[in-house]
Amino acid sequence: MEPKINLAARVKQIKPSPTLAVNAKAKALKAAGADILNFSVGEPDFDTPDHVRAAGKAAIDDGFTRYTAVPGIPELREAIARRFAEDHGWQYTPEQIQVSCGGKHGLYNMAQALFGPGDEVLVLAPYWVSYPDIIQLAGATPVIVPLTEEKDFDLEIEVLVKYVTDKTRGIIINSPSNPTGSVFSREALEAIGKLALEHNWVIITDDIYDTITYNDGKLPHILDVNPALIDQTLVLNGVSKSFAMTGWRIGYTAGPQHIISAMNKIQSQSTSNPSSIAQKAALAAVSGPQDFPTVMKEAFEPRLDYILNALAAIEGVTCVKPSGAFYVFPNISAYYGRTFNGKKIEGSLDMADYLLNEYKIAAVPGVAFGADRFIRFSFATSMDVIEDGMKRFAEALGRLE
Ligand SMILES: *Cc1c(COP(=O)(O)O)cnc(C)c1O
């Protein structure tokens, strides 16, 4: 029967987050008793550090449980400004910072504040699953620019320029990237910056993984490469990944005053403010010791080595070595066209289904990130799961005819 009430057109344009969907399916199968190896998770397998949890508890006990200022409590915005100054030398006032209900919501506020019908925003693929949909929810058009495995998913500026039109309003960059773990080279960032200055684009730089990197030396950042971009750049970060705080829902954005003020207007009419309790916990994270991401990174490193070796041993599979984050994004397309029980594996969705149904491995199909030849494994899981999972994965591929 047709439902009585019609939905708004915008809902039909977007899809539910595929990563959250795979994770939900894996959890449901596990709850039903299946021996699932879950590689779909997009969050650290660590507990929030003790001092951060204690700050959250203290906030409750102290009765810090009311509405806060729309952009977040001043002491948190001050601490974030100090963090940016210490880490990069960037001078933001607390008024130039908005705290939101997670990094994802910061992106949502930005898109609502900046983009509308007729606007195009450049999104580099493989992209984080939410970028295109958040842009579409603002009525604007995501324009997908392909990055290639051959270039380690670095940006090729001669490819990018083919997608630029007089409607291009901005670009989203994510370095280290989810799902590839790749970082942009200084040259690529310089080239993006040059175009942005020339065409007055807004640059949205999603730095959520910037504390989890496997390369020596400082990560190139577009604002460090070209400080002149400060008046047209929005810096997105948060505590979800760096302090294992995904459930607390705290992200933050720094940028030009008029854009942050517009984002605050949107926030005031939607969520009012992020949770008061979570803000106190985030304050402890941002202003306290900064060694926690390193502790996680040291746990991730041997897992990454193991996975890369295991993948390299599988015929036909290739994988760019990630420079950061906690994902590998192998190319499995050599196995497309092969069959299992007469059923052909046509792409990453079929492969993810096959792995989950036949081998109880949950991984996210590359098509969710705009790259169908790949599949994403998160290594924010135990070494036991990784060893077992890589064995099953090799077996699964070997069995295809
Ligand atoms: C996890 C993630 C975010 C932010 O997540 P929140 O939980 O909303 O803070 C932003 N960008 C990327 C690429 C991510 O993977």
C-alpha cells in the first residue's frame, strides 16, 4: 500500500551512511550468534582516556547540565584556539571557532551556511561517504574528481582542472584520508591553494585523522603550505578519532568570522549546542596531555604491517600503504567477473556480500567511497581478528572461480 504521507524530495536524493549500515548488519549478525570478524568499524577500538571520562562524570556531578552557548563553552573554544596555535601557529580567536555535535555535524553546518542550488563543490574520490550527501542536503552539487591508486591517491592537478566550472564554489580535502589513509603532497596542496586563491573557492580541510600518522615528520597542511588561504579556509577537526570519543559527539571548526557566525545561526536553530557534558570531557581532551593518539598509533602500527604483508601475499590484490588513519583500501578488482556457486562477483557490493555471507568478514564496499574496484578494511580491531580475517579473506578470494 502507498503510504499516506509523502516524503520531501531531498530525502530521495541521499542514501543512509553505508559504513554505518555495514557495521549495523555485522553487529546484528554477531548478536544472532554468527562468528563475525568486523572490519567495518570507523572508530578506534580504545576506551576514552580516564582523565576525559572523569571530566565528563564531574560535569554531571557538578550540575553542568544546562544549555550552553550556541558555539560551545568559551573555555573549550579557547583551548581549541590554543591547540591550533601550539600545533600550527595559527591565530584563531575563540569567536572564530564553532563546537558542533561531532565533526560530521560541523560539515553539515558549513554546507548549509555556504552552499545552495547551482553551486558545485569538488569532492575527491575515494571520498568519505558523507561528503556528497551533506552537499546535496544543502541543495548543491558534489562534483567527483577521481584520484588514482597509481599516484598513491595524491591529487593530480591536471585532472582536477577538468572538473572546474564557473559554478565551482569550493573543495573538500581530507588528509590523511578515510578510506585510503593517503596524505596529499605539498605540491598538490600548493596547486589547490593557487586555484582557490584565483577563483575564490572555500577550502574545507577535514583534519580528523591528523594525529594518527605513520610517516616521519610533520604532515603537510594547506594552511602551512600557503598561509594566505586563511581567509577562505575552514579547518575541521574533533576528538572522535584522536581521543576515541566517537559517542560523545564533539567536533569543531575554525575559520573566517562571518562563516563561523553563519554556522552558529544554523546551529542555534537546529541543535542549539553540543552536549554540555561532552563539551567538558572534550575540554579535558584538548587541554590535557596529548600523548593518547600516539598510544593508539603504536598499537595500530604492527596491525598495519601485518595486514599489508597479508594483502601483498594474495595474488592480484594491490594496496597503497596508508600514511595515516586506521584503514587499508586494497584493490580487489582482479577478482571481479569470477563466480561463486555460479553467482558472478560484479563489483565491490557483491564482494562485500560474499565475504560477509560466506566468510563472516564485514568490510565496506569501495563503491560507498566512490571507488568500486576497492574494499575498505578498518584495522581498529584486535590482532587476533586481523590474523583470522586475513586468512579467511585469502581463502575467500582463492575459492572464486
Ligand atoms: C570520523 C570522521 C569524521 C568525523 O566524525 P564525527 O564522529 O562526526 O566527529 C569526519 N571526517 C572523516 C573523514 C571521518 O572519518
